[in-house]
Amino acid sequence: MPETRGSFLLLSGGMDSTTLLWWMQAQGVDEIHTVAVDYGQRHRAELDCGARLSAEGGAQSHRVLQLDLTQLGGNPLTDADFAVPSANEDNQIGTVVPFRNMLFVTLSAALAETQGILDIYLSPVRDDHESYRDCRREFYDLLEKTLRLGATRHAEFRVHTPFVEMWKKEVVRVGIELGVPYARTHTCYEGIRPACGKCDACVERLAAFAANCTVDPLPYK
Amino acid sequence: MPETRGSFLLLSGGMDSTTLLWWMQAQGVDEIHTVAVDYGQRHRAELDCGARLSAEGGAQSHRVLQLDLTQLGGNPLTDADFAVPSANEDNQIGTVVPFRNMLFVTLSAALAETQGILDIYLSPVRDDHESYRDCRREFYDLLEKTLRLGATRHAEFRVHTPFVEMWKKEVVRVGIELGVPYARTHTCYEGIRPACGKCDACVERLAAFAANCTVDPLPYK
């Protein structure tokens, strides 16, 4: 049985996962390896951000896994023909790829198992609990149990979601204290720089900075 | 909320999943849609078998999903540079891609959810319980709960494994009674026709037919 050590972090290059990398470093988590998923997102800028922020945040390695979610059918996050919904709760369901987080965590766990890594970190936040059922801790508790039961060699997988009960504005507060370079994170669903400022993701992001009486350093149109 | 109907069957073109298709038809399961996963298997013959057997077994549709497991690193099922282990319990672990079944079921569930399908069938058998922890029913009970908790629109996913407590020889007995065209199923890890007769998969298959006092109709070297 190979030695187990190190942690995986699902790093998209967005605000929450980037803050989590800085938070993990501040907590003294050893040997952080970042993983991004190329799922066919419309905007490759997100993947570039992830790779740069991994290095800037001092991760040991960065890996991009391929998992084509475009084959699952029309979704505005992956399909250039779909309009991105503007910000409101009812439309947000349209940006959901079913089981996306579960697939990302499970694929990461498969890679982790081959490398003797048992700890997987990701950054769901409380704002997403209503629209995304797979962003709640009870879901990750069950997913963790399922991974432990299905693992081949190791059984003690841990799925860490330290921000799951925090609002995005609280995550930003943590990140500001830790010096997260928010100007280089990627959020906008439209994938443009300057960011659109109008899509659901931009509106949430701007609100999180406003709640901290701080100006988002990202340029907006 | 869209109407829900129909079932997915994970059909690899091997003995067990092909028998399951014939069994589902015999049980009167409505609207069976078969799903195969192109995970980078060394032998494309398996995918061809799946497509042909889907049509022959009267499925409504057949779909091949892409999920590259070769990126997870050296494994004899996906990597042409690796020797396939010959039949014995200790080596069988070498043919395991971690969480392969979990990834296949979850990816199918993601597609199923977009199509209003809630029932997913697959064919783990009792022979695999020892080597593959994700072939036991307790694992699928937990996976089913996890899918229900993480689903976006529907919550009542069902993961069916009707053969999970049956030995492969019992599955073959069922299949012989149902007239499954075993000569056209694919089993050999070496992916050759005539089959090698020596790899773990061939040895298990031959034993299952022998236990039924029947000759496997597949040609062997």
C-alpha cells in the first residue's frame, strides 16, 4: 500500500477556490496540488487564471483534467449558442450542469487514489445552497462516505469544504485579509475582461465586495 | 418539471451487461436506452459490440459517452504499454481504475437528469465483490442516496443492480434461457478474436459456461 500524503484542491480560478488556496496555505496544509477541470467551458480564460493562481499561491503542482460536459446537452456554461441568464434566483437553475461537483470530486478522487492522496478540498459557499443542492455539506458528507466505500486501495478519503457555511461576502473578507489577488481571479459568465458586471456571477461578486465596503479590483465595463 | 420515463442501461457489450438487457426486456422494462462509455479502452471492439447488441436487444437508443480514464495514469485496461495480468486474485487489482463504476453511473445520471430519466441499471456480479469494492450493493445504496441528495430537478434516482448477488455462472444460466447471443459479446482483456482464453476475464467466462455444462459459443485460440 503506497504512502499517503498531500492534498488536492479543486481550483477553478474563481474567487472562492482561489481564496481557499490562500486559506489552506495560511492553515499550513502540506503539499497542496491544484486540479482544474476542462469541462468544455465557453471561456478558456478561466483555465488560464487557475494555472496562474496555482503558481502564485504556492501550490506544488497544477493539473488540468478533461471531462467533457458539453456532451450532456445545452447549458449556457458550456454552449456558446445559449444566452447566459441574468441575475435572478429562478434563472440560476439554467446554469446548472447536473452532478458537476460530484463528477469533479469523483474524478479528482480517482486521480488522488493513484497518487496516494486522500484529502480533497473544494469551495462551495452558502449562497449556492438554494440553487445547487450539491453545494450543501450534507451532500459532501454522503459523497465522502460513498468514496470511502468504493475506494480500491485506501478508504479514508476526506472531502473538505471549509467555506460551505460561509456567505460569499465572508469568504471575500477572509481573502482580503490574506491578500488574495482578486484582480487576477475570473468570475464573469460572459468570460470577458473588463467583466460584464451584469451576469449573475458578476452581480454576486460585486455585492460581496460592497458588503465589505471595499471596491472589487477587477475592471468592469 | 419535465415528465420522467425510461431507463438507462450501462451496456459494455460484455456478458453481464448484455444479459441484463435481455433480462430487462423479459421483465417488461419500458423504454430502455443503452449507454456505453468510451473511456479510452485499448480495444475498440468492445464499443462496437455494445452498439450492435443494443440494437439486437431492442433498446430504444444507444449513446456513447466520452470519459477519458487514460489521463489517470498507467492501467492495463487503458494503456497499451502495460501487460494485462493473467488470472489470479492478487493481480486483479491491477485492472482497477479507481471509481470507474461510480464515474460511469454519475455521468449517466447527469445525462439522465437532462432527459427526465430516473432509473439506471448496471450489472456488477458477486464474483467481483472481493476485488472491486464498488461492485457491492451497499456501495450502490449509498451512491443512490448521494445522487438523490445532489440532483438538481429530480430526486428519485434509482440505481438498479439486479445481478449483484448472483455469481457469473448464474447470470450465464439466466442468459442461456433468455437466448442471449453470447457469441457476439466481448470479454477478453486482450481484445482479440479468437479470444485469448488466458486472461482473467476469459478464464472467468469459460468457468461460468463450464459450470453450466455448456460450451461458450465464442471462438478461442
